[in-house]
Amino acid sequence: MEPSHQVTSALLLMLSLRNGKGSTLFSLHGHGYLGQNHHGRGLFVTREHVHSQEDHDEKSHKGNEEPNCLGKDEYIDNATLVQSYRQDVRYFDFHIVYSASYRVPVLYFRTYSSDGQPLLLEDIEKELPGNSTNVLMESKWTFITQEEHPYLNRPWYKLHPCGTSEWMKLLFLTDPSLGGSQGVPVELYLSSWISMVGQAVGLKVPLEMFNKRKE
Amino acid sequence: MDVEAMGREAQKYVWEGAIPLQIHLHESEVTTLPHPSPALVLAPRMGYLPLLLPLLKPHFSSTLPPGVDTIWFEYKGLPLKWHIPTGVLFDLLCAEQERPWNLTVHFRGYPGNILTPCEGEDSVKWSFINSLKEAAYIVNGNCKNVMNMSQSDQVELWHSVLNGNMETYQRVSSKLKLEKVGDQYVGKPNSNLLKSRTNTGETDTGGPVKTGRIPVRLYVWSVSKDFDDLEDAPQIDSWDQISYMNRPVEIHREEDKCFTLRDAVKALLPELFVEKTLIDEEIPRIELEEESRAPSDDESNTRNEEDVEEKQGENVECCCPSDDAETKLKLVRIQGIEPKLEIPFSWVVNNLMNPEHFLHICVFVKVPQAKPLPHDR
């Protein structure tokens, strides 16, 4: 009974910049072409992380009478507990919120199972792909804390922003084509930013997202 | 007394300020008869509620059910956010400030879906240092000064907050070079917030560059039903009724004009101040919208009226035909007082801010019935 690990096909990524100057929205469909919609103030990314167990098939084979542990010949009720295929779905919600203090976008996220039970950070870290835990542990710039969501009055996990400005600067300085003294266009900043922070939380950004700049 | 001395005296009052609390153990956690009496505690304004554990535990320990303690507080059913300073909680949640303030304490059943976890003093200290870093970033453009604090300095700073020791605090915090706000500082409003950060506040030497930004945390409580006396104010039964704005204020001074507290509140909540003229605070005035004027750009399209607070914070009732259609600033409360809005903002910041270098401002607003005040702009 091996749990298999699948990411469902619906990776929907919507980014909206919350700086009060209006929102630019990108949506990423399926495995990723970049579309542009106009939307209200919503900002979220949802990725479904599915753990499926194939045991419901196996159980139905075990129909025969078997002695129970007490050795008596008792009739075993072989009704199968049909498990929903999506029983162990883990949900991730990602929000991107602008921090007026640090003047950078900040990634907030929470994760919970299909019954709404929130998951602990230790469990989350087990779920992350290998290289993202490396990013988290090695980089002094990325660490996850549990803090209150600035608008939702609930505890969420947050990728701490105090290093963001530093490494975003480094990112743009190393490639002169990426901007310059005029500043970096919002779309480019955001897609670069999410490619960095996404690594820490196992979010992959398709390359197509970068092909649309400066057209 | 000169202004400097008045400032120092104000700081002393603030540091020594305390809220008398009458703390009741929640009945679900009372396992003995008779019920334990409530604990009477004087909680420092600048402190945090979980830090009261050493005082409360002995008082209630004999009656608690077995288990692990995770302390949390509530006021009339509202779980209290432990990372907000005690004085701010009191100013915000008790419109009519009741003394003693009656709170309920729990040692079990932490509401982890509402409150972020708190593991005692360490969590509070971490939150404090984190806020201090944020304040340093706002003022200096980087948090190097806080991150480079020696271990012993950090400990001493934290203990000065724990014990309410202003002299120690001021001595240690002066090393952080979070300069006092000067009236003469003139800063430019930052227009393009998304510019690449190559030219902000970060020099090679790591020295501070004044950004002209002041760390402020604003708590806005909006009600749709007006009230004359504070004791008639409706109760806050959910944090969703409070808009929390963690946004720095940029001081920019026009010639010959002082940047006042009103200017600061206006910068954060422009929708409250459609009229730009200064109000003579001695005379309550009603700003009536002139019929001839073109409708303002204001999104809520309300008639705005500004009440002038008297010393006790009571409102002067202005008679106005359609009360329900206005947005009224009812109260601005900082460190338990209602300062006159004409006071220079720099004075307010320098003398009334909390030790993590944030100025906490509680604002009570009455909004038109169907149009809630927006959170943010």
C-alpha cells in the first residue's frame, strides 16, 4: 500500500499586486501559458497536493472469512470501506501581500487537509520537495514564521521579508537587461520574485511566464 | 517647563503607565470549590499579557485541571491578540475605559485557529525584536543595527521592557541609532513604490539613511451606529470589526507648516478628511458640503464632518440633518490619552511610541450605514 504522490493538473496561479495603485493580474492555466485578466482584489494561488492510496482496491480482495485474532471462527464482515480517492488531499493557499514597511511583496501561506484541519510546519516541511528544504535551511534570507495574516485575522505562515529587497537587488544587478535605472516593471519584478520565493515552498513557475516581458 | 522636559515627563508617564486588571479564571477550568477569587494585577501599558503568567499561575494553580498550560486571555468573548501591547488592547477594546479592566484568563484550550501560537516569554520577545527590526528597516532602510546588537545588549533591552525600566531602555536603545524625529526634517513622498531598491537607504557602510518614514500601527474601529457617550459604544466582538493598518507615515513638511498628528492620521485615512482646512480646535465646526461644489472624488461619496475632541475625549454633538450619511472621526487615542490633533506629530512619536519603536494609534470612526470604511488604499 504505497501512497502515491501526485500533483493534480489544476495549478492555478493568480498574482495581484496589492499596492493600492490597481492590480495587474496574471493567470496561469494548467501547465502554463500566461494569460492576463482583469480582476478585483483577489490574490491567491492554490495548489492541490494529492496523496492517493490505492488500498481501496486491495481491500475488496480480502473478502474471505478469516479467523480473528482470538482464534474463533467468526464471520468477518467484509464490507469494504470505500475510501474516497481524494481523501488525503492537502490544500495550500498562497497569498501575496505587499508590505508597506519592507516595500516588497511577502508570501503568506497556509495548508490544511480536506477536512479543514490545519497542518503543522514540521509536516509541511516533510512535504516540500527536497531542494526547497535546502533553500530554506541554507539561505539566511528565507525563513518561515507563523504570524497573523494582515487582513484575515488568522494565523498563517509567512516567508519572512527582511531579506527580499537584498536578493531581489542582487538578482537584477547581475543581469543588466533586466531593468536599470528606470526601475523594474512590476510584472517582471513579481515573476522574478515568485520564482525565488516559490523555491522555498515548492512552487514551480513555468518558464513561459518569463517569455512575455516587454512586448 | 520647556518642550524637552515636557517630553521627558511624558515618556516617564508612559513608561510607568499601567492598567489595573481584574482577571477571572474561565469557569471551565475551575475544578475546585469555592471558585478562586479574581487576580488583581497592575499590567504595564508597554507590556504584553502573556508576560503576566508568573503572577497569575500561582494564584490559580491549585484549581487548574491537569495538563499543559498555554495561557490566553479574552475580553467579553474576544480572544486577545497577545502580540499587541496591553495598553493598546485596553485603549482599543474599552471605549469607555473601565477600571479595573475585567479579563478572563484561560490556561487550556488555546484557540489556535484564531490566535498565533504563543510559547511564553520567548514568543513575546521574538515578536518584540521582530517589530523592532521592522521599525529599524522603516526608519533606516535596513535592520543591520538591530541584527548586529550584541547578545548582552539584546538581553538588557528585553529586560528593560520586561521590568519597565526606562533609563536602561533608553541607554541600550540609543545604540540602535533610531534617531528621534525632528521637526525640521523634510522628506519627499515616495511615489513609485516598486522601483528597484538600489537607491534606498542602504549604504556601503551600513549607516542609517533617514527615510523620513515613521513606524505606525493604526487600529481603526468603525461603527455604523453613532453614539454620544463612550459607554454607549457597541462592543467589539470580532477582530474583523477592526481594521489594522501597519503602514509607515511619511513626514513631509510644507513651508511654515508643522506636520501635525492630524496630518499623520489624514495620511493613513484620507477618506476621513475631505476638508483640507485646519480646524480651530476651540470652536466645534461643522463642515457642510457646499451644493455648488462638484462631487468629490471620494469613493464613498459621503458628506464628511470632523468632530473636535474635547479634553476628556467626549464628542461635541454637531447637529446635522442626516447623521447616518456621514463619516465621523470620533476619537484618536494614543497611550490612553486623546491628544489634540494639532500637536506636532514628531512630538507625539518621540514621546508616545512603544519600546519597539512603533507608535500605536487607536481610531474610532463612525461610518455611514451601508458603506464600511475600506481597510486600505
